Amino acid sequence: MTSDKQERFCDKEARKLLKKKGSSVFPAPSRLSLNAKDYHTASALNFKFTGRKLSKQSYSIMSKIKDVDDFIQIPDRNYTVREYHPELCFLALNNFEPLKYSKKKREGQKEREEILLKHLKSTSEIINRASKQFFRKQVAIDDIIDALIGAVTATFKDRIISVPQKSEIDNKKLKMEIVYPGKH
């Protein structure tokens, strides 16, 4: 979350690493806009505090962003919460060779599934089970795949790379960083 006119450095650095797919990293909204009751109010508040209007895509997930923000602010928690970006994690596990297809296309899902299979043998089974358990309007296949890359990234806990290397700290004393898996 950000509450000033500066964009998070981790977002900028992730965009640089992703190159052509950098647009998939959208700026984090201001905490001060998370409680807005409608898109126009949220966007106006975000502009006031960050100098950027809010995209409709960002607004559509604001309630989830707020849930996560509330969760990571629980005092005295005995676990670590790290932010990851699925496309950056896939890029890293693909030896920084850009993926060829969009995650929304079947070819892109297959491409990502092949990367996951190298680290999680039950990938196909998990995707199949989850896709049968939920309606597409609830959870899209690419969302399941994105969640799996987060789980795989967590298994790299001793080999996680942080963007930026020295994390910024926000006004709630939380790290602003995006992590991805390092080499074996």
C-alpha cells in the first residue's frame, strides 16, 4: 500500500524485469482509498493521495486488497507474509526467458503448467480438482495457476529474491517488496 505521491519501488522494478509484460504490475492503491463505497470516490481519493487515478481493474479487487491489508496488519503474528507477482515468478522459473503466450489463453495455461510441473508433480491434479470445485465466474483457470505459482514460490523460502534487494518500509512499518524464486 502507498499513502504518498511516490509509486512503490518494488512495482517499478518488477515492471523492468517483466519488460513487455510489465503492464501486468499495476500500482498499489492508497490505503486511504480502500474504504471508498464506489469507483469514482476510490479513484478520486487515490488521485488525491498518490497522483494517480485508480484503474477499473484495481477497483474490482479493492475489497480483496483491503482484506489482505487488514490481515497483514495483525499485530504479533508469528508468520511471514510476502508479496509475489505470478508473471515474475513464472519468468524466474523459466530462466528469465519470456513466456510466449498469455495466461488467459489455453496455450499460456499449458506453458505455465509445464513450468509448475517441474516443482509440483501434482499440478495437473490440483488444477483439475479446483476447476471442478468452482464455477469459472468464481475462479478462472489462470487464477488457480497463479495461486499455485505462489505456493511453489513459498517453497523457495531460503532462495527467495526480493525486489528491490533492500525493501522499502511503508507508513505501517511493513515491507514493500515483491519476491520471486531464486536458482536451485
